[in-house]
Amino acid sequence: MHVPVLTIDGPSGAGKGTVSRAVAKLLGWNYLDSGSIYRSLAVAVLKSSVELTDVTAICRVAEAMSLEFDCGDELIVKLDGADITSQLGTETTGNTASVIAVYPEVRSVLLQKQKDFQRLPGLVADGRDMGSVVFQDAKIKVYLTASAEERALRRYKQLIEKGIDANLLQITREIEERDRRDQQRAAAPLTVPEGAHYIDSSSLTIQQVIDQVVNLVD
Ligand code: DC
């Protein structure tokens, strides 16, 4: 049975998550937040005594972990039965995810866990390599980006709103470093997939981006 897929690739902080969730809800399709799979593995690895350089051990952790996703209004993720949602958004988790995502062996263990989300009536898949690697055959591909400064500012505002102390300059540097690592890695680097619709959200509202993406499906 053919299950349509809409992929949204792009760097960290471009608004992929908000846009993908809203579009999936409007279409009534399933939603894959692939970053949360890498982040869940990062939480599992940080909990274990495994070194971030020990690829074989990281793969063992990835193969053994059981993940449950509840994609309601708020995404809830359980790792081996325990709710880890609150740990997924931290900078340590994100940076660790970016480090372990460099290994092709790790990516290949996580590949099937992502493909399992392709179920009727359709899938909106959000991540770095959705259109370029995981769902290469997707009919509609989007590459959503924004300048590093704008993405850092958005992240800064989110943290301040949550009452978390934040430093804009440091966040900008971390975003630039993560972009570099995601773009330069040999395995599935962040890239604009062939045939993707390129959207720069730097001066667009979230609603404008959502409208543009939904129009592509219509
Ligand atoms: O999208 P995110 O910030 O939640 O992702 C965290 C890290 O996980 C990101 O820096 C790289 C990795 N990742 C990846 O390599 N491929 C994906 N499809 C999603 C995330």
C-alpha cells in the first residue's frame, strides 16, 4: 500500500519541529521527529557507562533500547518504559546526539526505527536526512532553514521564556558548531535534497511557513 511521505530537512532551530507537527495535524498524518530518536539514544548512552568514542557499544545500546512515542499535542517519549521527555531538549542531550550521529553504524541501526513510522494515511518526517537518505522516494520534500543568528535568537528566547539562564553569543557558537558537524560528517550529511522546495524562514512567521508547506501537498 502506498503511504505518502512529506519530508522536512534542515538545520537545528529552523522551526522544522513546529512546522512539521502543525502540518501533520492539519493533514491528519503521522509525525516522525527523527531528532528525538537520536536524542533518546543520547540519553540512553549518557545513562550507561559507554564512551562516546566506542561505536560498537553505542550500537549495542541502540539495538537494545525500546522506544515508545506518544505523538499527541506534546510529544512524550519513553525509553525502556521510563518517561524521558524532559531530558530530550537539553543542550547536553542535543550535543551528544550530534556527536553519536556522526557514526554510520549508529545511523544504520536507527534507520529501521525511523522507517517504521511510515504508516497510513501518510507521514510528515522531520530531520536532517529525511528527504536525502531515509525517505528518498518521498513525493514532497522541503528544506527549511534560517540564518544561524536568527536560529540562535529563537533558541535564546525559548530558554528565557522557560526561565533558563542563557547566553546568546554562546548559543550562536554552539549552533554554528553543530551545523558544521552535521554538514561535514561523511555519513548522511545535512544537505538540500534533490528536488526539495527551499524555504528560508528567517523573515517569515511560523504560520506563513506552515501555509507554504501545506500548499505543496494540496
Ligand atoms: O533535530 P535535533 O536538534 O533534535 O537533532 C539532534 C541531533 O541529532 C542533530 O544535531 C544531529 C542528529 N540527527 C541526525 O543526525 N539526523 C536526523 N535525522 C535527526 C537528528
